[in-house]
Amino acid sequence: MVITWPYSDSFISKPDPKMRLSRFFLPILRETPKEAEIVSHRLMLRAGMIRQESAGIYAWLPLGLKVLNKINAIIREEQNRAGAIELLMPVIQSADLWRESGRYDDYGKEMLRIKDRHERDMLFGPTNEEMITEIFRAYVRSYKDLPLNLYHIQWKFRDEVRPRFGVMRSREFLMKDAYSFDLDAEGARHSYYKMFTAYLRTFARMGLKAIPMRADTGPIGGNLSHEFIILASTGESEVFCHKDFLALDAPAENIDFESRAAMQGVFDTWTSKYAATSEMHDASAYEAMPESDRVSARGIEVGHIFNFGTKYSEPMKAVVNGPDGKDVTVQMGSYGIGPSRLVAALIEANHDEAGIIWPDAVAPFIFAIANLKVGDAATDAACEKLYGEFTKAGFDVLYDDRDDRPGAKFATMDLIGVPVQIIVGPKALADGKVEVKHRRTGERELLSLEEVVNKFAAKKG
RNA sequence: CGGGGCAUAGCGCAGUCUGGUAGCGCAUCUGCUUUGGGAGCAGAGGGUCGCAAGUUCGAAUCUUGCUGCCCCGACCA
């Protein structure tokens, strides 16, 4: 019997690599809306990535969504690699669940509380420790099912007093939150180190240098916690660290997440020297380092991990049978990354006067083809040829087929940050060449169509 | 939550003080020209001036109330 794959290739290929700008929805703005203060907010609005619908609440337009999805894809790969398992919990939660942990009263006005038609107290989830603990305790009975790490990527709502900086500090935001369950403290540390390692890899893959810094646990609770901070001049908080962290490479793809020694090694390497946010800053320890080793900079928090023991499992009775048949309250940790904030953070770290400079890994389109003279038989044909080849190779490629002037096309490609811009104009094409411009370096090269295809489009196959 | 400010076309703004036909730039649409760094000319469309009361012959403009949004500070993925 032959079982045929029930989906067409085009259906499963996500995201859609084919895009003609004349047909795409890319509402770019020439002028900056006055409310946007920081560069990422300005550029996201100008590049048509987001639209504000309310204070701190944004609609994600197609270009913004493409970036968000790429970030999510990287996060998923690294979470899965580290052994976490994806599920999806609802955004609306019951107040009763939060009364069990005691956080219904503790969380304050930051939690958006709502009533359903039966006058039941509900809430829009600001985080999911309670819910995941409820799910865990409903099914897991044995220590043999541990360790377990479950995560989801879901919208959160925190009714910030003052939302600002676009999606950097919004009320509704996307969060990847993972929750680990272990039999004992030692296992919980291993789980913590696994996520620690996964986070280093996740941010590195996006071209970000994220430095783990000892952090306050805040309302989540616990005793072991790190914030992952990326350095950006427009960052919200001041951070201090040893300069060696800037040169450290993230753990390799083939690192063994199950090896406690390997995980401990990663953790030790990345925590061996001084690194702290201003809240946790110890000026005397910092100044004990030679001045040439000190780095003081602005930082953006893009991830935060916690080991909080039995803070939730105890009151919510998440217990398993141990090897000796006795109940053991499980050890938990939670691990958060804000993909929506990451979009803004990536822009803060990657831009110039002309616009965004996407790292390849998260670029909404890696390639753009600019037809400088739409309607010209030669440029039209060359563009269609390239567009077809890149599409066939499975790349995200944007074809600017608008009947517009070259300057407008250059400005658009630079604004939306396309890493590799293939410029097809009548002059170079008369010699059979097109120009390839690299957004980040500004480097340009003249190549024939075949060379372009061989150099770029043939790679992925 | 304290302090400050804003609300007029899709975006950026003028007009408000001193009440009297709602304007400018960009964007959009049409036509012609133009085509390697956000083109030029000509024409066109688009606004219950945030909402509601009040004062007045007459309110974008004055008064009161409300709503929304932004900025600064304290708090946060």
C-alpha cells in the first residue's frame, strides 16, 4: 500500500517565498509618526510592520509578522533541541487557578481581570505557571516521567501603567514560556542549565550577543535567575559586565544537552565573570576588575529564566511518586523569551540612518530584486528569471515590480532592511550584469544572472 | 500612580490667542514627460476639526464635562 503525502509542497512551505511588491501589503511611511520615540518603534512604523490599535496594543502587519514568525521558528528549534516540548495554553484563564497559588491577589492591577457572562472571574494571562502546574498535576504521577519541560508561544497581557517604545514595552506581547519539572534540586539545575544553553544559542542564531546576568526574581519567585541582556545604545537599562563576554561564542549545535557536565560547563563559562544589571549591580566587585576589562553599556532584556523550586508545586500540589513510593513535590523553573520585544531589540541592534539591517536569520526577505525599469523587456525578463530561480530554491524573495523610480526602490529596500539587494537596471544589464548590494556592508558587486543564481539561489536547493 | 502635553484629510502640521466659506506639505487617483538614491508639470478626490453639552445670529476657535493618545518619573517579559 502506498501512502501519499496529503499536502502539496507549496502548502507546507512556510513562509511563502513568493512576493511581488506590487501585490504585497507593505504600507511604508515616509514620515515618522510623532509618537515614536525610539528608533525601533519609528522604523517598525515606517516599514509597515506594526500598527498601534490602542495604548500598548499592536496589530502585526505582514512584514512584521514574517519577522516574528522567523524568530519563533528559531526559538522553537532551539527549545526542541534542548528537549522542551511544545503545547499551547489559552490566553484566557480562570481566576480560581490563580487563587490556588495566591497570586490572584498578589498580582495587582497589572493583571487584566474580566468577567464572563456567568459573572465568573476570568483573566487574560500575564504568564502561565499556574496553568502549566495544573496540567502537570492532572497527568503526571511518576518520577519516571521526569524531567519534563513544556513550552508554548502565546500572547500575554500585562496592563502596564505606562506602555511605551512600541512593542518593546507593550501591554499585549508574545512570549515563549517554558516550564520545567524535576524530581530534585539537582535535576532542576540541569533543566535550568539546558534552557540557559538554549537561550545562548537562540540569541546567537539571531545575530545577537546576549549576556546572561544575575537577576532579581521579582513576582515569579525563586532564588536562581538570569536575565539575558543584549547591548544596544538605546537599551532601557544600564548594565555592567566583563569585556570577555563580548568575545564568547555560544555553545555549538551538537552540544549534549543531556550531559550534566557539558551543561554545567556552559553555565560556568558564562557566569564566571562579572555581569549585572543596574538593579543587581555591585559597584565594588565591578571596580575590582581592571578598568580595561570593564564594560558599561545600555542593555535590553530579551530573556529571563527562573528556578523557583516548589513555589507553585507546593501550594498547587504537583507531586509525583518517587522511586521509594513516596510523594515528592516537584521542582520547577520557568523560562521566558519575548519574541515581539525581540523584533524591536533586533532593530535597536541593527539599523542605520536609512533603516533596518536585518540579520539573515530573521530577515522577512533575504533577497530583494529591484527592477529599475519596469516595462523594459530586458529588465523585466531578467527579474522574472531571477525571481523564478530564487523562488524555486525556496528563498524568501521580494520582487519590487512597482512602476516607480529607482530612488524609491533603493529607499524601500534599505528601510525594510533586505540583506541582499539585487538591482536590475538597463545599464548594467546591457553588459549582461546585475548589481548585488549587501545592506550591512554597503558592498556592491556586478555579477551575471548565472553568477547570481549560482552564488545565492543554488545554495538552498 | 504622580507631573506635563496633545487631539484639524492616510502621515506631518498651520489655523484657535482676537468666533464669520477648513488650509499647506507629503501620500493617493488621472494624464503627459521622466527612469541608478524617495522625479517634474497639469488636474482631481479625500475632513460630522476626538465626543457631548453650553454660550452665541454664527464655534475648529470661547466654557464645562468626558474619552483617547503621547511624553517625564516610580514599576515591569
